[in-house]
Amino acid sequence: MAEAAVVAMALQLERPSLNEKMVGFLATPAGVAALCAFVERAGDGGDGFEEDETAARRRSFRAARLLAGADETEGLVSFLDDALAEAAARRLLGCFDARTRGDARHATYVLERLFRAAPDAVYAACLDGFEDAAARDADDAAVAPPRLAALLAYCGHGCVHAFFADLVG
């Protein structure tokens, strides 16, 4: 996947930034998935190369900054349509799955920005799979959507707690 290689190179920069060509390249399903993979850090860090924890966290932080930006205007989230925003939210909510090594703070940082830019897309990602879970557990009226249930497990983290309050508030 060429997108993962380009993203990996961009994340080596101390302060990666977006320009018009980068936005055009990254505001695609593959580009968004590549950026989110570095935040999610499922497996080996997204590009097939093993790396130490400090380097992985640094790349995760840089990927989160490219996605969310330092303010509302400079992050990739401001260029995403609802479908891409939902795909990004779905991937980032995967950071709260016990099988990933994702950084909850980095994922929450991006999810907050996504929620401000495209709230319906974030709600859709949070509720994805809820109908299936509710059908399986029809006797239990308190079934939570799987992604929200995973997020709840991290509500002890201040940033996750604040995001969850915004989400349900």
C-alpha cells in the first residue's frame, strides 16, 4: 500500500504538515486508513516494520496531529466527507479494543475533532453493530453498542471521559 509508505515517511518529520497535495492524497479511504493505522497501532505500527514503543508513540502523535491539526482548520478532518469521517471514527474507536496498542489520548484527540466536524459520522461509527448485538441479547435491555462499550472501559482517562460526556450530552 503506497499510502502507508508515504504516511510513514511523513511521520518521520518532527512537525509534519498538510499542503494541498497531501490533503488530496490523504483524504481518500486508503490515506485515512493509513493515518489511523499509526494511531491504532494494531500489529506492528502500520508499515510492516517493528519499532520501539517511544518511536511508535511519536508516530501515533504525529498521525493524530495530521488528522486533527492544532486547531480546527489545519487538520485533515476538516477535508473529510461524512463517509471518510465515519471510516476514521470507526478505526479510531478500535484503539479502545484490548487487542490493539492504540493510544487512547491520541485517538480521543482526533475523535473530538471529528465529532465537532461531523457528529453524525461519529455517532454512526459508535453505533455500528448495535443492531446485531441487540438482536443477540434480546433479553437484556441494557445492551451497549460494542464500540461504545469498549470506550466506556477507558472512561477513567480524563480525555476519554470528557469525550464520552460530549458524545452522550
